Amino acid sequence: MSTAMGVRVRITGEGERVVENVSSVRELLARVGLVGEEVVVLRNGVILTEDDELSDGDEVIVYVVKSGG
């Protein structure tokens, strides 16, 4: 039985992974290389800010916002 901990993150267009040892949305975005990108992060359907805390076992979805003209 797997006991892997961490935050399960699904990034639109990239798939899903588990990121261990992160405590905030800001830290998570840095670890997955999305610093400075326009993103929307959701946990249980609620929008999070970069300052929101994360805990082991959380599942989040990161929508990368694309815009163009």
C-alpha cells in the first residue's frame, strides 16, 4: 500500500504529479516552474492565492491562463 504524501497537482495541458514538501501555493508554483505565469489555482473548487497554505494530501488544479491577440 502506497503511503506517498505531498500535494497532488494537476496542471492543465501537462498532467498530474505529486509535489512533496511544499507549504504554500507560491512554493508549489516555484517547484513546478510556474513562477511569473498567469495561473488560477483551485482546491475543492475554491480559488487559492499564492499566500494560501497547502497540506499533505491536498489535491489542486492549476489552470495556466493563455491569452493572445
